[in-house]
Amino acid sequence: QVQLVESGGGLVQVGGSLRLSCAASRIIFGTSTMGWYRQAPGKERELVADISSIGITNYADSVKGRFTISRDNAKNTVYLQMNSLKPEDTSVYYCNARTIVGSYWGQGTQVTVSS
């Protein structure tokens, strides 16, 4: 069964940093585009960043220059390094694996940025 396990969320002050991790099932990781999405209360889920199986990255305009997505294929893990955090970054962050047969989602991890 495909499994995505997230960690690293928490409470941080404005301007601080967090690193999110998502450990995925080996069977799908190597050929998947991995992504981070977020969904705040009352808002639609939005793409934050993604990275292809060969390392090509894509970022939302709102996080360019502040967030970095990376992957370690040996560990079947994708990371999101978040720097210069703002209150508007407060959200539940979800890991996503996109394959030719469908998409899979993690359980989500809460990130709260306080003023």
C-alpha cells in the first residue's frame, strides 16, 4: 500500500525557518513527481512546489526565493525548506506523489507562523 508520512511542521515566529519531510513508499517514489501543497481554513488547496523524478523544480510565485524543494531518492524522501516565513504561510501542508496511474496524499502537517 502506498504511504506518505510527513513530519517537521510546528510553530515558528515571523522570519523563522522550518523543514518539512515526506517519506514515501519506495515502489512509487523513483518515478513520481513529488509536490508540496497547502490548504488554509476557508481556502482552496494550492501548489507550493514540486520536483520531477529527475530533479526539475517548480514553485508558486508566493514562495519563490524563500522555499526550496529537494528529494533524496536513496531515502525515498522529499523535503521542503521554508525560510523567511510569513503569517500568510500558515496552513496545513500536504505531501503529494503524482504517478501515471494516479495521485497519493499524505495526512498533512500544520505550519503556524506567529507575529
